[in-house]
Amino acid sequence: MTARNINSLNGFELLYSLVGIPSVSGQEAGAAHFLAHWMAAHDFDEAFVDASGSAVGVRDGGADADGRRRDLILLGHIDTVPGLVPVRIEDGRLYGRGAVDAKGPLAAFAVAASQVPPRPGWRLIVIGATEEETVTSKGARHALGQYRPDLVVIGEPSGWDRVTLGYKGRLLTDVWVRRTVAHTASPAPTACEAAVDYWQRVRSRLEAVNTGRERPWDRVLAALRSFDSATDGLEQSAHLLLGFRLPPDFGPEALKALLQAAGEGIEGLELRFWGDEVAYQSDKNNPLVRAFLAAIRSQGGRPGFVLKTGTSDMNIVGPVWRCPIIAYGPGDSTLDHTPDEYIALAEWERGVAVLRTALDLLMSSDV
């Protein structure tokens, strides 16, 4: 398969074109306008770029005989992390930044929605949200004030035959240690040494918290994301950026208390907490889940459930909308953010078929 004949295949032209438009968080305008124009040309009743910069498409079946209309939102994200991955097709795989995370699922949403017109009583809304890859989650937070959906599917790679039920929480922490410069022969610990000591204290305390917690979902996961130091000849400073993924029973506030306690006695230590998100896990006994399990089986799959150790816009909208919610999308999430990010085109097509079947089942039912 080559780029020249991709337009002849079912829906692939959208996937290929969308992946080819750079859209690092905060710079999504080109991709958002492209997607909105595509939806306008493919039978969406409305298609526009909203105040947050997100692309939105609506297919509205109007009210049913009883005057009801339910909203089913397909909330993907159109932004990507930085890093150039040349867009190309090799061995049935589309390479490019965002092919998996998460333009692949978003394009699948748009294509499936264009192929299944909503029934009376349903409004189908596709959103390509901005800034999901940053702590701002601008598009999802804007959507919170615009909609009160009855069902929500988050567009993230789960693999075509799996359904994601939850995402861990998050806390980011900037750590500074500042000290007066001393002679290099001085026995006093340097700012860098004190910062390393703090990191070791944190790891030790988290080992105690994680005792008996076997699954990654249940553990507090910690990462030292960056370490730098500086001096002006009078003061020396060391800076750490720490990232934490949190289980449902150990939220940001509990971790903040642990981090503050770990720093007791360290001279010149300062902490700044940001990016707080609590973990969110949805219920699997509802019509949304049942429709997706049936749709996966219809394509010959054996469906399974996933709990993710990262975060997504489910963490933002789930606690507020409080309706049945899952995440779904074709693609291998282990390829997220990697230099070789790609999506298998056969899997993507199967994911579209699953979405199309699930949407048809949901809008044919009395949820």
C-alpha cells in the first residue's frame, strides 16, 4: 500500500491526512480546521471549530416520538506530543506522530460516525479536543460546560478488541534545593547531593506504600523526569521534576503529604505541586460496555478489559458527567510517544467496523 492509492480505501484518506498535519499541543489549528471541513463534507449536520480550538462534528437525529434526545459523545484528541516521525506507509503500517495517540482513534470516530446516521432520539457528537497531552486539557474542560451527555467514548488506543475502563491519577512536582556556595573541599552536602537524597527518601517511602500491591494499577508509580543544576558563584541550586501515577485509593493529597514529610530536615528545599488528577474507573455493567463487547465479537474478536497506568480526558470529564464512559480505539498504546509510532491499517479498519457496529447497536436501543 502506498500513499498514492490510500484515497481509494475506506476512510483511510482522513487518517493519512490528519496524521500528516502537525498538531503539537497548543498548535492544533490546522488539523482542527481540516477535520471540521472533512466532517462538513461527510454528512455531519454541523461541523465547526469551537472556542477551545477543538474540532466538533454533530449528527442530529432530532427528538424521538416521546420528545427525548440523548447525546452520545465521541471525545478524541487532536494534539500530539513533540517529535517528528516522518509520515509514511510501510508493510501495511502508517507511521507518523499521532498515528496511535490519538489521531488514529479520532479518525476512526469521525469515519464511523459519518457512516452511521443517528436515529430519532439521538445526537452523535465527535470532538477532536485540544491540549490533552498537557495538564491544561483545554478542549475537554471546555466541553464540560457545553454538554451533558448520556454516553461517552474517549478516543485512546486500547487495541481494536479491548475496552479501557479506567486511568490512573497524576501529580507532578517541581523540587528545588538552593544553598549558599561552599568551597569544593567543604564536607557540607551540595544542593545536588541534597536533591538526590530527597529523591531516594521519596522512593523509600513509596516502596512502603506499594508493599503488597502487585498490579501496576494499584501501585504508586514514580519517575524522575529531569534533573538540572546551576550556580551564579554565590548560590547553587538543583532542580528535579518528578512525575507520579496514582491508584484510586492514594490520591494527590495523600501523595503531597508524603512528599512534604520526606523533605523534613533538608535545608533549602522547596516543592511545587501541579497537574493534579484523581484516578477514574468506570462501571462495566452498562449498555455502552455491552454494545462494544458485542461489536468486538461481531468482528471475530475476544473482547477484554484494560486499566491504563496513564491519564486521559476520562479523568477530566468522567467525575463531572457521571454517565457510562469507556475509552476505545485501534492501536498499540506501547507505541505512544515513541520514535517509531505507527498504526496497522488493517487494525484501524477493524476498529472502525467495531465503532460502526457499536454505535448502530446503541442508537437502535432504548438506553
